[in-house]
Amino acid sequence: MPLTPVEGISQDDPRFAAAQLQHLVANTVRESLLAEGHSLRSYVQRLDGVPGMTYERLVRIHRGETLMQVADLLAWAARLRAVRALLSDPDTWAEHPDSDEAARPTENRDTDS
């Protein structure tokens, strides 16, 4: 089921895109941890020394109550291959109709250096 924005937020709003990305990353983190035999609580113990990575904060991020920060993305991507794969997958990123990529002819995409 696709996510829908809250009232007053359009689907083109970058905040909605950020919420979708946070949802995707949180699910990827959760699935990766489960595959490794970790709970969120046991994973936090591995993050000793990473500022802001408390169990309570991670629960709020996974519930969508707290905004994920770039530092969170970097911490997870450094430790979880699935997060790196998600972030590097072009299909993860919604292409805005006004983007320079959308304006380029299809035959020239992915061939420019």
C-alpha cells in the first residue's frame, strides 16, 4: 500500500519524499537486523559511541515520530549493506517532472559521463 501525504502536503512536497525515504530506510534497517538475529535494542548496543543512537530515539524514528538525520543514514549505511543498496538504487528516488534528468531525452540517459 503506497504512502499518502497528510492533509496540506502535496505528493510533490520534499517533506513527503523525505517521509517516504525514512519509511523505506526504517523498514530496511528492521529487516536487516532481523536477518542478522538482532533486535533494535541489541543493535543499539553495537552502536556504542555513535551520538544520538539511543534505543528510545531509534524507536521514535521507526515509528515516524522523530525525523531521521543524515548522520543516521550514514551510520546505518556504513553498517548495513541493504541500506547502502537502497540508497544507491535509482528506483528509490522519485524523479520530479522538473528535474534535469526528466528533461533529458531518454536515449541520452546513463550514457553521459
